[in-house]
Amino acid sequence: MIRLMKKISFPFHKASTARRLVLSLSVIVLTGGAAGESLTPAYASSPPTLVSSTAASAITPKTLTLKIDGQSFTLPGGISKDKTTYVALRPISERLQLKLGWSQKEQGWTLLGRNTSFTVRTALPSTLRHHYTVNGQSIWGPTPSLVKGSLYVPLRFLLESFSYELNALTSGVFTANKLPMNELTVKTKSFHELTRTSELDVQYPQIDGFRDRTVQDKLNQYLEARVKELAAQGRKELATYQGQYADENLYFIQYFIKHNQKDRLSIILESNLFQGAGYAFPTRFPVTFDLKTGEVLTLQQVAGNHPSYKAIINKEIKELFSKKYGPLSKPFESISDDPLFYLHNNMLVVFFPVLDYTTRFFDYFPEFRFPLSTFQQ
């Protein structure tokens, strides 16, 4: 059963109410230089005015001190009302040695580097939903800011998009380090089905450029099969709605790359349903691959086959669950034999569905992090 919550602010716009079915398949291949992409250099003339403008986030200017890969420097930045740290786009792109230019195709400023493409828009054309596109996927993120003609973006969001690990602020200095990456490229496939009464919007990852084509094909086939299952479930959910317009009946699928290091790849597929006056709680489907074999790894394997891995995890979660997330709807006893988990840098992250144990929606997916060194025998 899908549980609905009352309508809240959400990062997706309402769909158009076209009366015909539109089914499209697009493939965006992204490499360090994004084949076929034409970028106007950042110092060129201003980009054209977009169709519709969206108010940029207001920030209070502040000089940031950063230490990235051992080198210290200052850059113009700012702080938003919700305490998000922003950084000026052009100076940070130069420091990270990323190519910056205007992308007519993406209708925004695009950074290229480290097998990643990152586009930010301060205004949205009528055909686009989000301020950001990362590796071909349109995603929501903190609103960019314009200050005296300079574009500012959230510091953590930008760095993590390019596989940098940003550590906690220490003595006024932000420290970040470049993370190793597997030699592969992520591309985004998408399809879109629109009728007068429903909309299905799907984005999912495919792997390209990996050294072992057999393993690459195995991963892509797994991901495509999983997405087809989720899309089929979405069509069933959409068919149950009795509303009149597609902007009241939306099911969408997106993805997150959580870990791409040392021959392991962790991905989360997330599905969301919006119907009428409410949103269904999102559902996440994590998968961690062994890039040497193409096999899907279990939690036990990721934990190094430690004989007491479940006991270690259970003990920590029992001690922290109510402290981190307040009163529980039911007592926690143990993780299942097939728990939800993913890798993130050197951490194993175990998580639970929304409201499975917690009583507050804003707790979202309760997570518990364990250093992989915890399971060394």
C-alpha cells in the first residue's frame, strides 16, 4: 500500500496536460570532454535570456578559506539563510582545473572534468524542471545565487558532484580531498510517458568506457531490468488515480551514485509518486557491484565476511536509533538478512525505509554509518 502525505513544497514542476502519449528515449554520453558538446568559453558574451526566470537564492557574501588536496587559498563565497555555504563558480572551477563555459544545449553554465558534467541554471526554460544537470541527469539541488553578476553554487554540492570529500569546517577552513575514481563513465538514459491523466518520468544510469565490456554489460542489464520493474509498478500506481490531469498524477525515478572507488560501485534508484493532494513516501533500491566480476554484493560480503557483522551493526543501531531519531514506532531488534545499504567513501551505510521505525517524515531514510575498518578481522 502506498502511504500518502499531505502536499508539501517539492522540487518538480507540474506536468503539462497534453492529450497524447509521448514516449521518448534519450541517451546522454558524458566523458571528460562530453563528446559533441560545444561550450562557449566563460569569458565570451553573455548567454541568451531564458524563457522564464526563477528568483535566485539570496546569500550573505563571505570570503571562504579552503584547503583542497593540501593547497590553501581563499575564494569569494557566501552563506544562505539556511546556513548553506556557497562559492563563486568561476574561481572554484579554475582551482579545480575544470572547463567552464556556456552550454547552449543545456541552457546553463557547464563544468567539465573528472568524467563528470555539471550544469547550473539561474533561470529555467519551460522545458526544464531543475537548476542542475549532473552527468546527464536533471536533479534538484540548493538554488544557485547571483551576486553582482557572479554566479554562486553550494560548495558541498559542487565538490561532491566531482568526487571530492569535503570535511567538517575546522578553525574556519574547509578541507577537501580528491577521491579516487574507477575508470568508467556514467551516462543517463531516460524515458517519458505523458497522457492527459498521468506522467511517468524515468532517469537511470548506464555505465560506459569500463575496461571489461562483459562486466559493463552485466551491470547495465541489471540496472535496466530493475528500472523496468519500477516503471511497471509506477504505471500500476498511476492507473489507480481517478483525477483528470497529468499534473495531479506523477511517478518519477531518479538515481544517485554513492560510491565509485576501488572496483566497487554503489548506486541508489529512487522512485516517487505524487497523486492529487499528496506525495507517496519515496522508496529507495540500493545496489553495490563488484566491478571485478559484475556481481551484486551482499552486506556480509561488503563487511568482509566478518563472522559477527550483524551483531556489530545491531549493537550500534540499538544504541543510537532513538537518540538520533526520537521515539520509535516499534522496537529495533535486528537488521534483516537482506538489509538496505550502500557504500560511501570508506563507510558502510545501513538505512531503513521512511517511517519504518521512525515517526517523523522529515527523518526521511534513517541512516547509520560504519567505517569499513570496523569489520577488519
